Amino acid sequence: MLGNLKPQAPDKILALMGEFKADPRQGKIDLGVGVYKDADGHTPIMRAVKKAEQRMLETETTKTYSALAGEPDFQKAMGELILGAGYNPALTAALATVGGTGAIRQALELARMASPDLRVFVSDPTWPNHVSIMNFMGLPVQTYRYFNDATRGVDFEGMKADLAGAKKGDVVLLHGCCHNPTGANLTLEQWAEVADILERTGATPLVDLAYQGFGDGLEEDAAGTRLIASRIPEVLIAASCSKNFGIYRERTGCLLAQCKDTATKDLAQGAMAFLNRQTYSFPPFHGAKIVATVLNTPELRADWMAELEEVRGGMLRLREQLANELAQLSGSDRFAFIAQHRGMFSRLGAKPEVVQKIKDEFAIYMVGDSRLNIAGLNDTTVPILARAIIEAGV
Ligand code: LMR
């Protein structure tokens, strides 16, 4: 039976991780997978996370099953973190999931249960695994214009024109902040225009919020999502705790479904718990408990926020340093977009051959579409990258 399987193409981002590991060259630089790294190239455990785990170790008395949709303290803490004062638990179904990817998958499953003929609108480009999951599920994917290759900013006119083609029953996937892979984001005014289009078309937004706190700040990064949720009665939000809590391997994520009334919320809550049961039964507990403990303990929360700000500030400084270095080397401001982009990633706009050349000649790894992970840099490697970018002819 298993001999009938077709070989699967490896995930490009994960394959790049393996290739980097296997590269024996000294001084190689990993700007591939979206993982935060400090100046020493280490992905640290955040202070508040470690303290929460210590408390859990001392106080936990059982490892019995928890709740199918996740623990209420986690659901509430995430609802408040994401939606702020606009969070209404009476109208918002919540589900603990296996990471942000699990939240995306369950959101799409939920949407398909409610709207079997749906199409999913995704930005061009988007995180490759979005499209891969949709293809695997057999969902029709429709791309909308997003990135302007010339300006390296958002092609907002194109985006609006393409989103106008969505209709009731369709899902529009939006990146809440820190667009992956481009780093180019909507302004709040543009979010309001997207809300106008969603109102007009009746399509359901699915916001992927994987990097809250990595762009302009925890509140600022949720502002677009909150605006959509304040204007559109039915909204799906898939959030990841991998990056902002640095708990990648704990697989902690959350799906919120804001509903138009309590009866619909009950339906959604039931369907979401059912989806967990059908997929993996209970969601992982440990990471969700860390998150709930950090968010619900004032001193841990304050420390977490402070460390997250350090992480965010560090990435911003690296962006500015790289943009300055490139301005000097190129004698132009054509790389100024790097300082304007937000989050972990920027898309350089280089051709795959150039990305390959940078890897071959300089041992600098970025994703083939020329996405680079800013957090993979430090003060020493910024000038090395800048020189490679100019010498490779980007
Ligand atoms: C990325 O885009 O690099 C991250 O979201 C990690 C992943 O799973 O691809």
C-alpha cells in the first residue's frame, strides 16, 4: 500500500534549514527560517517563560487530559491580547491549537464546513505553507495582488481591485502584521478600506497573526485586526505564540471566531472543539499554560513585554543599520524599504539566481524568493550581507 505514495516535495523553508546545517563553511549566515535569534545566533528562552515553567513545575499536580478547546484562562488571555477592549467572549469562540499552523488549518476546516464552495483569497506572495495547506485540502485558491516589486511596498490599488472579486461565502486571508514573506504592511487607513471591501462583498476575513509584537508593538500590531473585528461581525483570527513568546517547539496557537450572535458563537465553538477531536483530540497543554501564566501574572507579563520590546527594538536597529550600509555602498536610497518594512522579514526583490549566488559565494542563506530574516543578523554580519547584496548585483 505505502509503495503507492507519491514523493512529496520538501517544504522549501524547512529544506533550507537542513541545507544550512549541513554547510561546513565557517562564518555561514542563516537568514532563512523565521526564528528569532540574538546577536550570538541563539534562540533564547524568554525570562518570563522560564519563570512560568518553574512555577508550573512546582504547582502542577496532574497530567490528566485538559479541555478539548483549550483551557479557559488561555482562551481569555489570548482573546484580550489580540482584540484588546473589543474582545467579547460572549460572541467569540476560541480554540487552542497546535501552533499557528494548526490555527490556520482549523480555521480553513471550519470555514469549509460552513461554506463548502468557498474560495480562499491569499496575498501574492504569502507564506508558502498557506497555499500548500489549501492545495492539500483541495480548496480553490485565488491570489490578490499585494507586493509591488518596484517599490517593495504594498500594491494597494491592485489589492483592492482583486479583493472586490470576493463574495459572501469566500474567505480572505490577511496578514495581521509583519507580512510574511515581504515585510510590507498596510496602514491603518488601508485596513479601513479593506474593511469597506469586506463589508461590500460579504466575504469572511481570516487574519493570520503570527508576529504580534514584532513590528511596531503589541497594540500597534493588533490594530488592523481590531479594526476589522470592530467593523465586520464575523471574523476568524489564527494566532501563533511561537514567535512573541519564543516557544516554537511547544506548538502553541489559538483560533478565535468572532460571531454575529451568541447562537452562532455556540455553533462555532462546538464545531471547533469537534475539529480538534477529529484531528488530534486535546491540544498541547504546556505552551498554552506558559502563555496564560505569563499573561495573567502581572510581574511576568511586565517582564515579557519588556523583553519583547528588546527583541523588537533589536530587529529595528538591524533594519536601520542594513539600510544605511546599503545606502553607502550603493550610493542610492533604493534599499530604504528595508528600514520601512516591519517584522522579521523583508523581501529584497532579487531573482532566484542572485539568491543562489549569494548562498554559493558568500554562504548567506535566504529563502529563494529573496526573503531574508532580519533577526538572523548581528552588528558583524550586517556589513557582510550588505557587501554580498551589492556584489551579487541585487
Ligand atoms: C517561516 O515562515 O519561516 C516560519 O513561519 C516558520 C515556518 O514554519 O515556515
